[in-house]
Amino acid sequence: MSDSKESCLVCRCEELTEDEIRQAIREGCTTLTAIKRRTRAGMGLCQGRTCQRLILAILAQETGQDVAELVPDTSRFPVRPIRAELVGDLRDGEDS
């Protein structure tokens, strides 16, 4: 964490600060996916919907790239939580 000021919280779900994201980038994480793997940023309840743009902005600033050049992370299913009964009974198609 920075000595001059308190670091801002970037990923609320995983409680990651801006300094932790910047440190991961300085240690070689040059993509959103690499940052996610190193820090768990974007792996919380919101699945990056809250922090992804902030992380991309930090990544662009640290690497000197334009935000538009950076590739956003891919969404994983389910994109939003759903109730189990909406999926249905998985045993319906089995021959047992």
C-alpha cells in the first residue's frame, strides 16, 4: 500500500486495492485475465461487472496502452445467478 495515501478499493467483492492491482501489473500481468488469475479480481459475486472497467483503466495507465486496445475478460456462465429450478431436473434425460 502507498505510504502517502490510503489505496482505493477497486474490487469490492475480493477486497482488492488499486495498489494490489498495480503491483500485479508490475510483476508481469499484462492482461485482464492474468490480473484475474493472480489476484482474483473479478471473481467475486459481481463477476467483474463492478470492477472490470476500473481494472482496465489501471492496466492501460500502467502499460501505456489505450483502454480501447485492451481485451475485456470473457463472461462465464451463468452470467447472472439463476434459481436451480429454472435449470430443470438433470435426471430427465437419463435411462436409469
